[in-house]
Amino acid sequence: MGYYARELAVSSRQPTAIVFPFGKFVFARLPMGVATAPEFQAVMNRCLGDFDFCWVYLDDLLILPSSFEEHVQHMRIVLQRLHDNGLTIHPIKSKIGATSVKYLGYVISCDGVSPMHSKVDAIQRIVPPQNRRELRRFVGMVNYYRDV
């Protein structure tokens, strides 16, 4: 939806240069992996931030309807707004009308929000931390899910 779809300003292209033996390549569109997350989030917030039925995290969108009819209506609104702002979605990566979705490490369904089983299993199988770095990693993993 956003990466490779947003044109980079000419002044922002040079820092994305990659040098090869046969020449230099400069991105003309926003690539993944560049420290542009805050800027891209701001673009998405300006585009869709006024909708209370749509959650946006970078290039991940979640539309939360109360009925299928409302979902169709919200999809039309969001797709039109994306189109008006020169953004697109990737149809293969999209789920439309799903009753359950995985979003940012959680499973969101009609039953509520719960952590993904694979993430909980990974935390349960982790080897006890042996040093400060491992302890920080463990605390970070556990804290992500502490409020669920």
C-alpha cells in the first residue's frame, strides 16, 4: 500500500543510493528498511486518521465493523480515501470480510482480542535469561502482552 507507492522528493533520494560496480541506483519511491516509519505513519494518519472504524499502523490497516453491510460501506470509504491520496492496497495480502484476523501479534475476532498462540508459546519456551541483554529481551517480549 505505501512502500514503493509513495514518490520520494528529489532531495530525499540521494541517501537511498546503492553503489554497484556498474553504477549507482537511487530509489525514486519510498523503499522498505529506510528509517521513514514516523513519516509514513504521519502520512497514513493524515489520510485515514479521522475514521474511528479504521486502525492504522504503518502499512497495516484494520477496519472494525459491527456488521457485514457496515464493513462493505467502510471498505468503500477507505478505498476511496486511499485512491484519492495515491495509495493502493495489495489484494493478495488483504483479508476482506474476515471474522478473525492476526494484527500486530494479536488475534482480533468477535470474541475479543488475544495474543497469538505462537507468540505465547515462544515466551513459554524461552530459556531463562543468563545476562542483562537476554533479560531485557525477555522483559520486552513479556511486556508487549502484559495488558491482554
